[in-house]
Amino acid sequence: MSKTCHRDELICVSLSLSLRIDTRIAVAKWKYEKQYMCKSHRDVKVFSTNLKPPPSPTFDLLPSNSKRKLFCYELQTSNQIQTYESSSALGLQLTNTHSVTIYTDKMKLSALQQSYLTRRANSFRGSGQLDSAGDGAVKSPAAIFWLVIHGLCCLISLVLGFRFSRLVFFFLFSASLYTAPFRGGTEIAAPLDGPPPANRTAAVGTASRVVVGRHGIRIRPWPHPDPVEVMKAHRIIERVQREQRTLFGVKNPRTVIAVTPTYVRTFQTLHLTGVMHALMLVPYDLVWIVVEAGGVTNETASIIAKSGLRTIHVGFSQRMPNLWEARHKLESRLRLHALRVVRKEKLDGVVVFADDSNTHSMELFEEAQNVKWIGAVSVGILLHSDESSSMVQMEEEGAVMPVQGPACNATDKLVGWHTFNSLRYTGKSAVYVDDKAPVLPRKLEWSGFVLNSRLVWKDVDDKPEWVKDLDSLNGVDEEIESPLSLLKSTSLVEPLGNCGRQVLLWWLRVEARTDSKFPSQWIIDPPLDITIPSKRTPWPDTPPELPSNDKVLIGTQEQTNKPSLRTKTPRSRRSRSKRKHDTKVIGVQISTHSEQN
Amino acid sequence: MFKSFQLHHRHIPFRILLSKIISFLGAQKWVCGNWGLFVPIFSLQLALWSWAGTNQLKEFQVFYFADFGSAGDVLEDDPVGRLKVFVYELPSKYNKKILQKDPRCLNHMFAAEIFMHRFLLSSPVRTLNPEEADWFYTPVYTTCDLTPNGLPLPFKSPRMMRSAIQLISSNWPYWNRTEGADHFFVVPHDFGACFHYQEEKAIERGILQLLRRATLVQTFGQRNHVCLKEGSITIPPYAPPQKMHTHLIPDKTPRSIFVSFRGLFYDVGNDPEGGYYARGARAAVWENFKDNPLFDISTEHPTTYYEDMQRAVFCLCPLGWAPWSPRLVEAVIFGCIPVIIADDIVLPFADAIPWEEIGVFVAEEEVPKLDTILTSISPEVILRKQRLLANPSMKQAMLFPQPAQPGDAFHQVLNGLARKLPHDNTVFLKPGEKILNWTAGPVGDLKPW
């Protein structure tokens, strides 16, 4: 009746079809099937390997009315065919690597079965049932199939009694669940969602659907993911993350009120741009209060305007002094000034003291959301100390970390503070801004504190009693060293950042000399001096040594800011060798320059 | 049979009503035994299903396929007072000496057999009076025989087990009373008491003759498999709780990996051709998805293995040589939805943990469509699964912590044993009755240990 054959690269499957024959299983291993020959080429239909993969892995091949039909599939470089059963119509998968899969159902490829099925014991549920069904169906339509099942099950349930009959029904029923919808329509190409029919090595002998032994590696013919599905996956990830945020994130985010004292100087743009970008990344509402010593200037305004944030730019009449000590004091007053703005405007949120030269991690702003009244975080202190002796000394003393912040005990209770020990720097630290020595922080920097803005409001009902009123500080602003001075009791400070174990921001003071000059708003106009004319490229080798005199270096800064009479070559300012050269030439220039001064 | 209706759909009363109707109709078929009634009843059921939606179908399948499929509160049952266990006193060569020889057994996937022993010794369910015991436990560490690479070789296990049983049956009267039907054994090897790592060999061997009446506590679980006998308790493999705990990262860490898998795709040493190991499923995962950016899969085992799982939405748990895998435990602990690729697997404590609800089941032959299957799950379903996974009692039931904690895997085993009580009448043999064949099985197993 049916036959399977193949020529060199052609596998032909002769199918005998009777309509509404029930599911048959076909298993092929074409390399074992060489003895079969193609009967005729008359009604051979060849599918080339260029066949586009179907949108679903199965596709129709069976005309529903054909009595007998020969199908051939051309195979390319295939060394293995494995066929899997499915409860649906015939499907063919071609891959140009090494496996071909034929799904059949509703038809019988008996020749193929001979080779394979003999290896497998027919289980009760799978092959056994299907066998009987198939034979019946050859003779008559599906009614007989059901009759057979009916009779069989009646018999079994009678014989084996109530308990076992239930089991049988489970299996039967699960089978009918899957096959029922597809019965009758040979042309339905269903996806491969039915369970594989039962077969099992003889050793097992029970009704499992899982085959022991070697299976094919199922490789689908379409290698690339469907872009629609990729988008779906990303939507799922997004949804999952949104859920995570609502479950574990900040519930009702408060406005972040960033307070930044600043003044116009060489490094202002550098520092302020850095902190501005950090603030722009904060995923909460944000108000940026910039308090400027010496009054509001266009320079500062133009920088902070670029942020696109809600800013409050206020001036402070006093100019920034040159003594570090006085600077720290003035900065405190600037911050207090900002707090008065908060108080006046009744800004609601969390106050973060973001100094313009500091570096902030985003977790700081996340942690700030958790503060009830006043919180403290650990601040990493970045000191430069260029004297090797002091480095050695530090190493000897060991273990003292340059970190400020709250100190907790094992049970996460605030027990004290890590402060910066400035003693060892006595006589070595910078007093004037121009001093070539480490700039020391205060005992506790403002930037290590986070406040609930209601703490400084004038009349709040639930304001704690342990905080001083801002108005009561009048005249003694300079004595406020840190937000702790605003409190009557420091025991209620909440340690943040895993109880101070995480450093959430870094304190750094790097300033140019007070007399250093820079182009206004860093726009070079008029053009600078040309130190090397462009026609002298490639650059002549320069002596490797850098100028030893620091004054000259600083002079460099001064000099580069000088307007020049020569033509500009902005492109040439990049190369490293150029810069070395630059330095030297300018060093020469500066000496003459200072003579002129 | 109706146990499945005390399930997790309690909050939707009409569902229960509906399933009761369906089950009643289903039961009618048995009662009348008349298949002529089948067609009308079946069509009525179909109508009811289509009305009740697809979930009903799933519930129906659970109901029909097996009696297990319960959930939730069972995990919080307290076994104390519901059963008494007598622990046989065996010479230390059956347990402690073996452990001394190779302490790696304590951190192995199969360490449950050791920790179960330790747990029972100090458990309140232990009784020192064997006369009042409901269950008897034989502390024998059959899988603690590791190769230098740490792989367990079960070749000596049958002889060791046989020797232990011979010992207890000659020293105490309780084994002979039931031939082991009220005894339980922990056999956490790949194929449980079949004691072989190759499935075909394991099937050939079958469950050790002497254990055919005992209750087996094993990690192996596959429906209709000779190595899983009725009444066995499937347990999760041992995963080190402390180690996992130290690798926990904050819950808020965004899950940005869609699918994660770390492990073998091909076992070149044992299966050079491929297609035998994991029945080809792992190889198919690799071949189809190695270049797919949604799939973070590799054979490397990085130090961030546990962290990666916490950053993934789905974690693949494909079968290996055996259907079970420690990834099941890890996925539950780390809140990553387990994608279970192992046809017919019987999952740990399936009568107490709603695996259908927390995981995704993908048939082995559908691995090539894994991406389609996973992306077509609606986000709401995914979030629901994640919420269920977040349930601490679910995580607790997967672990064997030291010391034991309420609701952990030890307690689930005891719960499982308690649920089998009181013993059936068939457990106790009539005087002179012998069922077990002491001389059956491969000749090699009969040699003294």
C-alpha cells in the first residue's frame, strides 16, 4: 500500500490515504531505507531545499481527497532524519545542517514504521490504542474507532473494577482531549502542541510518553528571533521592573531640594557642571537652590540654566574670602541662607547639601528619600597630599579611613561619628586658598547630612522639639559648623546608607589659585596666543623634563588666558607632545611676562 | 480524589462550584460504568470548560492525572504530634565513617540523606521506643561515594543498602513485620533506588528488590517511570542555604535578563554525539538560542551565578541526565520563574507546592519555540508567578537549613509521611507471609558489602 523510497538526495514518501483514517505514527530513518525505490516520477512533487520555512513549523501537504499520492522531499547534505510524532497533520522541517523532521498524523507510513517501531514496545495508551484505531479506520470511519474504544474500555473497566478503570479513563481522556478537535480534518495543520504519543523501551513497559535513549536535536529552520517577540520580551522586562519599583522602591517620592553654595572662579564651571549633571540624573522632582557668594552673576546663571532643572538662584552679598577657615564659615552661612529660602518658600521635600566640587552616587538620592527628619551618610574624603612623608606617616598610623559619617554598632544603632582627624595635618594643611597643601574638610561636612525640609519650616505641628528654630540663630550663623548644630540633641540622627557602611558621596576640594585667570564663561574670545605656528608641524621633539618651578606652571594658566595678537590654531591644542612643548615655550614666555609685570 | 478542590482558587467561589459540577459529572462515569453516557456528559463538560476558561482545563488535568496538586497552607503544617519516627542505630560504617572519608558529601546535591539523618536525631518526632513508632528510618549514606571530580558513583549502593537491611531485619523485629512497608529510605541519587546514573541501566535494574515495599524519599521524579514507585516522596535536591543567603541581592535590583541559564548543553564526555544527554533538549536550547540576545545562556559557571538568577525573569531548568535539577531550588529561592523542560517530571512536594502556578512548563519537543512560548505569557501572569514565588514558605520548603526551621524541606518530608498514616492493613504481613525476594536482582548486588 505505501512505500518509502529515496534516491541519492531525494526521499520519496508514498502515502496511502483514506479519508478520516485516524492518526498514524511515522518514524523514519532514511539511511536505513535505501532498499525502497521510487515507483514512478510521474506524480512526484519535489520541494527544493530553498523552500522558505513556513511561518509555523508545520504546513499542509496533504490534499484531503487524494487516495494515493507520492511525495518526495529533496534533502541536502543531510545525514540524519528523525521523525517525531505529533497529533496533527503532516509537517516537514528542513534544515541545511543535519536534521529533517517529518511530522505526520492522520496517515500511515507503514514502511517507515517497520524499521523503527519494532524497537519500541507499544504502550497501552499510545500505540496500543492508536493501533486498534488505525486498523478500524482503514475499514470504516471514525464511528467504528469510537466503538472500539468504547468496547475496549467497557471491557477493561468491567474486568479491573472501579479503581483501575479510573486510571484507564485518565489516559484515554487525555488522549481524546488532544485528538478530538483535530479529528476529521486532515488538512488542519496544528502546531506541535500535542504530547508525543506514547512509546517507551520495552524495559519500561509502562505507559510513559517519554522515550529513553537518543533523541534528535531539534533545530528550527528560522535562526533569528521574531522582532515582535523581542519587543514583547522587553515589555515584559519593563513591566517586571515597574512592579519591582512599586513593591521595593520608594513609595511616595519626595522632592529633592539640592543646596549648592558657589562663587565665580576658575574651577566653577568644572565643578558646577559635574554636580549639575548628577542632579539632572536624579529620578525624582528636584529643586536646585544655588547660593552665590558675592551676588548673582551671569556666569553662574548661564551654567545652571543649562540644567533644565527648577532652580532658585540667590545671591549673598559677602564675597568668598581667601582663607580656607573663613571660606568654610561663609559656606555654612550660604547654606543657612538657602535653608531660609526653603523656610520662606515652604519648599516640601528632602534637603541635600550638594557642594559643587563633590561627586554623588545616585544611591544618595535614593537613600535621602528614606529620611524622616535628619539623616547622615558617609562621605569619602579625597585628600591630595604630595609630601611623601605624610603619606608614610598615614600608612604607619594605618586603619584610619578618610571617611566621615555616622558610626553604628552591630545592631545598627547610631553610636557615634567617624570624623576627620585633622591633627596629623597640623601645620601641613592649606590655610590660604593658594597654599600648596591638602585642603582639610571640617569635622563633619554639611554634605554628609540630609534634612526633611519641614525641619526648617516656621510653623509645623509635628516638628520635633529637638530642633532649633532658624530664626533663633540670628547673628550666630558663623557658629553653625554642621547641621548637627541645628539640633538640641544629636541622638536622633538617622544613619543612612546601610547604617553608614556605604559611602554615598565624595568630598574633594581642588581649586585654582585665586589670581588665576580664565576666559569668561570659557569662551575663547578674543583668540589666544599661538605658541607654535601650524607650519612647524610635525612638532619638534621637546626635552622630556617638565618645568620644575611650580610658579611657572601656575603662570601657564595665567598666560593661556592672555589674549594673543597672532592667528589662532585651535586644532593644534590637542596633541600631547604639543602640550609639553607648549609648557616649555610658555614657561619662557612667562618669565619675560612677569618681568614686564 | 476531591482533594484538588481545596486549592488555590478559593477566592473565586464560582470556580469551585464549577469544578465540583465537572468532577461530579466525571465521577458519574465511573459509578455507572456506562459508556453510552459518555458522549453527552463529555459534551456538557466541554461546554462548561469553554465557559470556565482555560484555567479550568488545567485544573481538570491536574485532577484527572493524579491526586496531587494541592497548594499553599499544606506547607505550614506542623508534623510534630502527627507521627513518630524510630531511627535505627547502625554501625558508623553505614553513615558517619563514610562521611569522614569524604566530607564533600556535605555540600553535594545529594547531601539531603546526611542532613535528614541529623535532623531526625534531634527532631521532636523521633521516638526511642520502636513499639510506638509509625515510621522507621535507616540512616545509610548510599550516595556518599564520590569520584575525585565529586560525581557520585552508586555502584556500591545496592550492596550497602542490602547489608543495612539485612542488619536491621536480623537485629530488630520490625522489618520482618512489614518487609519494609513502614520504613522509609532517603535515596537522593539520579534515579533514586535504581542506583545507576544511566537511565537505561537504571531502568534495567529497577528499584532495588529489597526496597520495593518501602517508602522512598528521593529527588528523582518522572511519571510512569520504573524508578519512581507509587507512594514515594519527591524532595528537592540539596542546595547550600547559607551560601545562597550570602549571595542575596536587594529585591529592588531590576530584573533585566529575560532568560538565564548556566550549565552544560552537551555532555561531550558521556554523550559525544549529542541528543542523548538531556534527551537533546539542552542542545536544542543552545543551538536555537545561542545568538538570541534575550537568552543569557552559557556553559560558564561564574561567581555571580546566584546573582544572575536574581536579575533574570525566567530561569531555565531543563533536564540533564535525570529530569530534576538543583536549578529548581535556586530559581524558587531567587524568585526567578522556573522554566521546567522535562517531560513528565514529578516535582518536589508536588502535593504541597503549586508548581503549575509558579513555573512554566515547556515540552521538550517545543524547545525550538521557547522564545515564542515565553514571550506570549502575559505580564500579569508573570507578575502573579513572581508574587507566588516571593512567598517565604515556598522558599523554605525547598531548603534543608541547619538547624532545621519550621516549614523547611525536612518538615515537608515528615508531613508527607504523616499524610500516609494510618498505615493500610496491607502493610502488615500475615504470619509466615513473604513477599520480597531476597535473591532477585543482578548477581553483583547480592555480594556482601
